[in-house]
Amino acid sequence: MSTSNTSMSDTSEIQFRNRKCRCEVRATFRISESKENPVMVYFACLFNNTNGCGLFEWWMPLHK
């Protein structure tokens, strides 16, 4: 798996490892806009809205 850096602002970055779902495609990296979990980052199946595998996984920071 490859590692990517995504800049959240001028002063901070997050690191994550790309994931594939059971559909064998790269999972999407999303930010929650719900009231219960505002601004929480998660992975989801690219095809969740159209018969996808249903992958949903909260992002956890990589430990160095």
C-alpha cells in the first residue's frame, strides 16, 4: 500500500495509508459532516450508493 499526505491547513498534515475495499478499488477518503461526528475522517467504498461492498472505516492516525 502507498502512503499519502493530505494537507488540512498551512500548519498541519495528516498521513494515511490507501485502502482497497472488497470491490477491489481504492476506498474514498471522506470528511463527516454529521452533527454526531463533525469533521471526523473516514474511508468508504466508492460504490456505497450503488451496490458497493459497504466499507465504512474511521481513519486513525498512523503512528511513527
